[in-house]
Amino acid sequence: MIKSLLRKLFGTSKNQNKIKSDKNTEAKVDAFNLEKGSVIPVFLPDFGDSETSKITKWNFKIGETVKEGDILCQIETKKFTIEFESMIHGRIISVSPKNKTLKAGDEICKISNSNK
């Protein structure tokens, strides 16, 4: 069940890189409610090969609606660039700045799954 929730929160890549969970990530998943009207934080996955990553491109702006399967952003590590797919349908309410250095577990955006 936790892996399913992680996939919904973090998304999956086109080339199906696996998301590695840890106890901190699982605690974050348990810390909020996924009911309608929730604000869902999306965290940067641990890609395992790099200490830091950065978002080089956002495909959506604050206020726009994303659907499950949409490519949210492009993430670059020292070794590869990956398209980050959303598994959540909702409205983007905040995003991390482009080209900001991020670590695994950092929040990259928030998505509201309410109709408002």
C-alpha cells in the first residue's frame, strides 16, 4: 500500500526508474489525508545515484490543472534527466523554483485535489 501511495505522490518516469522509499518518506505519506479537498505535497524521489537534483523545466504553472499521467516537470541529476509524471489529478498550488538545487525528500510542488 505504501508503494502505491508513493507512486501516486511522486509519479513515475517514462523510462520507469523505480522510486526508493525510506522511513522518512513513509512518515510523510502517513502524515496527510488523501480525501477530496486535500492539499497533496509532492516530494523529490531518491534516485540513488545523485545527492542533488534540480528541476529544469515545469510543464504546468500555478493554478493549472494536471491529470494523472501528465508530465509535471523535467528533473536533472548529475547522471541523467528524467520526465516526472503525475499520478495525481488536481490543481497546482505551488512549485519549487527552476534550477534550485534539491535533495531527495524535498517538496517540489503541492497539488490540491479539490474542485475549487
